[in-house]
Amino acid sequence: MKIKIFTFLLSLVIVIIIWWLLFVPPSIFNYLPYSIYHELGIKIVEEYQFIIIFDLMFSFVLFILILKFFDSLIK
């Protein structure tokens, strides 16, 4: 049980560090959602909202992948 909590916390710390790097300007990674936003011509949300949503979704997917990776190392 302690190992599961440790892997969860370690994954969370890694994602928080990456998330912090994404939001500290200038972030080269934010050019990708910027390009997607302008290429698709999305007008439902503002550009900065789209970038934040994209970064949050990317962080969630990254968290799941890192957590599964650490779980597979334990087994």
C-alpha cells in the first residue's frame, strides 16, 4: 500500500514540475496548441483558454502514463 502511495505522489510531483515548466513563459511547448488553435480556426474559446485546456489535458495524460510506468516497474 505504501508503494502505491509513493508511486502516485512521485508521478504527481513529476507532472507538477512539467506543468510548471509549461506555464512559465516563454514555453516552446505552448507553440503546439497555439498552432492548432490558429490552424483549425477555433472561435468557441479564446486562444489563452485553448492553450490552458490543452496543457491541462496533456498533463493529465502524462500523469496517467507515468503512473502506469511506475506501476509496471513495481510488478
